[in-house]
Amino acid sequence: MGWSFQDKHKLHDKLGPLFTLVTPAGNEVTVADPQAAHAVLARRKDYIKPAIMYEQLNVFGRNLNTVNGEEWQRHRRLTAPSFNEKISSLVWDEAGRQAHDMISSWTQQGERGTKDTVADTATLALHVLTNAAFGAAYPFSEGVTKVSPGHEMTYRDSLSLCLSNIITFAILPKKSLSLSFMPRKLQRVGQAAREFQQYMAEMLASDRASTKYERTNLMSALVRASDEDADSKAGGQDSSKLGLTDDEIFGNIFAYNLAGHETTANTVAFALCLLAAYPKYQEWVREEIRHVTASDEGKGEQSYEQIFPRLQRCLAVMYETLRLYGSVVFIPRATASSSPQTISLPNPNNKKTETRDVIIPPSTAVNINVQALHTDPQLWGPDALEWRPTRWLQKSSPHDKESFISTVEGQFIPWADGPRVCPGQKFAQVEFVRVMFAALGGYRVVPVPVVGQGDGGRDGEGEGEERARGEVRAMVEDSGIQAITLQMREPGRVRLKWVAL
């Protein structure tokens, strides 16, 4: 389905909101109608997550992202409390600390600029996750160099290696990676898996040994919810339904990291590049930040509770970036094996009925074409392919009264939709907005002109800057699915220069 990023809505313009790919291995239905997409994602028992695609994510244990039916209900009940306002506040603080250090390292590059935007935002996102998951805080530039007793890898390095090799885990069993005849590179991946699991086991034991679960992190929240659930039901149910097993806790922690690392890091990187390419939107966001900070009347208050709800334009930049360059370009589902399902689609050629029903056989793959939904000119207007963050907000002033536009159900689904919507949605929003607040509040980002292109670098200053902005736009458009998410193919092709205001 990587083709959908390049195709946008063109194929659906030709074939309609739903088409079926017929193959010897089975049929695949692709949907790009908001009403139908919402129905598929809302009916979780009728349209399930296909095991063939999601079982590979059970690297450390079954988790919320991979299970279906009653098992999913249990995981959802026990994992939902993990994402609360305390975690959001923690994410806000840590993302701010990491962002300030990251941008400071960029400003030190001077006129040369940085080519490491994508790599550095990945480091930032990883550090925010490790802090939120386990309360482990690492400096941005140095990371952690001290290996814990009983380990051969740092926690951060073991997690990073596991995340970057998710496709390896899908192909080869985790235990097989440590076999003596395996290539050294794969043996190191196997070692990273053992080390990360050992770190999780140690942190789990530490949490259970502490009193009253006083720590504020995702691991503690999972353990607390699971243990309290088990205690409240002890003696009344099958023990297999009480709380989460240790492996399930490990599986959910890894799923949080997998779902929240590259996705958020890529969104931040895309947004920063686009803001460099479109300075008018950069100033539009900065105007809001100035207004918010000025209204603090010199108190210097930058807490999550005080600042985050007021940064509407920062959030609009995230929404617009996810609309066109979201990490997930399609959402896979499959009809349950028990019975066929019906989808209602618009019926514009029949004046008697507004919709028509399409019957989908049991055990049929159903793919929601997110990229097509997000670029449909019928939903977004004739400029659907243009990156324009202002489309998300109504009114231009006063700033605090700006509000988001209303979208129809199924129109904008970067975090999926329905009961299985991503539980880390708020987590990602808080992290993204905090980075924008730090980056644009006191700095300006501009692309560095590439010397020697075109007419040999003899452009005037204005022409050179416009050429550089065009190069950034081309770099962003030259993206594709790598592993499991959308990424720029050559993210270092154009350097970005950060200038203090």
C-alpha cells in the first residue's frame, strides 16, 4: 500500500470510493469514503485487525495493538488509565528539555546549518518515550554512556536497536537471532532484544517493590491498573482474565514505543522542514507563541496546563502535516470469518436513494486508504494537495478564540477512529506542540542554499532562498514507506539553519 502516498486520490477519482483487487491469494477491498471508513473502524467485531499483519508486533508479548475481541477489551480497560494528565505533563516537560538542547545543538552549526533534522528528532522522540515509559531521563546530545550492572548494552541503545529492526523480528523468531551461526549483525539484534526485556523485567520488579506506585510513568500506570484489577477480582474469575501478565505488560510497553517513536519523530521532522519551506506559516505560528507568552505578564509560566490548550496554531501545523505526510498511509482490517459485512457508500447517480450497500465476503482484507481520504478535493477543497495549516482554524483573531473546523467522521484519521483509536494521540500532540513552542518561540529556521546548482550559485539573495525552499519541498515530496512508516528518502539533502531571534 505504499503506492497510496504517490497516488493520493487519483485512483479513487477513476474507480470510485471503493474498489476490489482480485488476486489468486484473496481479494482486497480498498476504501476511501469517510462514512464507510468510519463504519469499518467503528465496528471492531465485524472488521478485525488481520492476524497475518499484526502478529509480527508481538515481539515481547501480546498487546493492545495486536489482539481482538474480549482480549482487546481487557487490554483496553487496563491500558487506558496509563495515558492520563500526569503523563501529559511529564511529556510536556521532557519534550521541552529535549527540544531546547536539540535546537541549541543546531544553532551551534552556524551558517552551515544541520543535515540531521530527522536523526535528531528521532533521538528527541526516543528520549521522551524512555522518560515517559520508565522515568529514565537522558541528555539529548550525549545520551547515556553508562551501562547498568548486569548488562552489556544501555537501555536506550537496546530499545533503539529493537525499534529499528521490527521487520527483522517479523521474519525471524526472536530466539533464533542469538544462534551462533547467525551473522554478527543479527546476533546483535538478538542481544538487544534480550537486554531490553531484561531492563523491562528489572523495572517491573522495582515498580512492584515500591510502595503505593508513587512513580509517574507508563510502566507504573500499567502495573498499578493491572494489579488493582487482579486484586479486585481475585477468587471470582479465571486467573487468566485477571490483570495483565508480565509478558503482556512488556508487550504493551514495546507497542507504545513502536507506535510513538518514528511516527512522532517523523511528524516533527516533516513539520520543521515544511515551516522552513513556507516562512509565512512559520511567522503565523510565531505570532501565536508571542501572544501566549506575552499574556503571562512576565510570570514566565510555561506549564502544560497553562500553555498547551492555547497553542492552537501549533496543533494546526501538526494536523496539516499528518494530513499530507502522516506516518500511516493506510489502515488494514479484515472482515470476520463468521459472516459477510455490508458497507454503505454514496449513490450520487440515483436520485431515489442517497446510499448503496456493498456486501463484503467473510475473511476479506479491507484497507482504509488514509492518504486518499486526506487528499480528497471533495472533502478538502481544490487546494487539497497544498500544505496550508491555516485551513484548520476559524477566525484569525483574537488568538485565544480561534477554534478548529469541524470535519465529518472518517475524514481525518491519522490516529485511526472508533473504539480502537490510538490511545497515545494526546501524548503525541503534547510532544509535538511543545517542540514547536520551543523551536519557533525564539528561533527562525531557513533552508541553506545549495551552492553550485543551477546557474553556478549566481542567484541573487532572494532567488537563492526561494530556490532553497523549493529544494526543501522537493525533499519532503520525495518520501515513501520505509519499514512500516512514511519517511523522507534523502532527509539530509538540504540543510536547515537555525537563527536566534
